[in-house]
Amino acid sequence: MISERIDPAFWRERLQRDGRVQIADYLQPAAAERLRDCLEREVPWTLALRDGSGARTIGHDTYAAMDEGIRAALLAQTAAGARLNALTGQGEFRFAYDSYMMVTAYQEGRDPGLVLHRVLELFNSPDYIAFVRALTGDARIRRVNAQATRYRPGHFLRFHTDEELSEGRLYAYVLNLSREWEADWGGLLQFIDKDGQVADTFLPRWNTLSLFAVPAGHTVSMVAPWAQHDRLAITGWFLT
């Protein structure tokens, strides 16, 4: 599934130097196409958001039954809360995007035919753990967490650092599975420095792995209403 052309030593040096890398052609072409098709057609998406009521998930059946007006109003309300959060500096960072929590679904035995379950098994196999240890130079990695994500117009992820000591997050990753993404569609992974400036930006290029050490200040910019495709990805962390 992982491309045999990837040289772990090459990317390890850059990751250790810069704290972040984006690796092109991460998956074998057929595997990338199969996963994109799964995310486009097969995943029973939920809506993950954090608003004034805190972090919550709207289940697939309820979410799928919402008409577009109700969905738009919900996103507008969440964005308004994010603005208030930014003005006051109080409360946790806000977000809204479509999610499929792969670990939870796997543990609960949901959607047994979904190819994402095989992906999660691969990500936690001895061979893959050895690969990501070589890729990062970090022998502490023992597990890989994963969720599928879909960002549509109005979806966003505000500034945060991914730091979570209790979970043992070492590195965050985004496996991008959208084709022909354009910069002005939003959905950009942006790294923010200590002065609040954009230090670097990763476009969600097709079949790339964006990888960075935790903690790191970053955000996913809001997807624009004129975006022609969904921003599809598998995201998560390499964990102790």
C-alpha cells in the first residue's frame, strides 16, 4: 500500500530539521484511488463540531437527514461562536468538519466491509510501525490513531497545537486524498509561529502525507463556497 519509492532517511533528515514535511506519492497509485473512492462513496459521515455547547458529534442518520438550510445555519452558528472565541480568547478552539472515527468504529464492529478498517490494521501492523519509526527517527512510536475527514464549504479548524499529553501524541499526519485542489479553495494546512504569523502552508495535494512534530501551532483554513471538490483525508497521530 505504501509506495516503495519512499526513502525514509531522506524525509527523516528534513523532518528533524524543519519539524514538518509533505511527502509526495505516499501510497501506491491503486491504493490511493481505492481510498479516495471509499471516502467519496462509502463512508457514513458524521459532523464533528465544537460550538458554545462544547465538542460534539451529530450522528450519520441525523446528519444525512438535515436539509441544506439547517446545515448552513448550524455552520454559520459555529463560525459565529469561533469569532466570539477569537475576540474573547476564552474557551477551546472551534471546528466543524465531517468525520469518521476509525478507531471507535473498528472497536465497535461497525460497517464491517469498509476498507478503512483494513487501513487501520495496516497502520498498526509491526511493519508499518517500523516504517514510521524509520521515517521519523523516533523509536517511541507504538500506535497510530486515525480518522477519515471531509471538509466541505464552510468547514474549518481553528488554531490549536495538537498537544495532548495523556494520549501520547508525537507526530500528526494528514494523508491527502483530494485531486486537483486549488489554493483559493481554502482547506489549507497552515503553520502559525509564536508571533501569530503564517510560517508555512501545505496545500492538500493528491496522495501526499503531511507530517509534523507535536506540538505545533496550526489551522485548517475555511473551505470556500466555490470549492469544486471535497477536501478528503485520513488524519491522526503517531502515538507512544
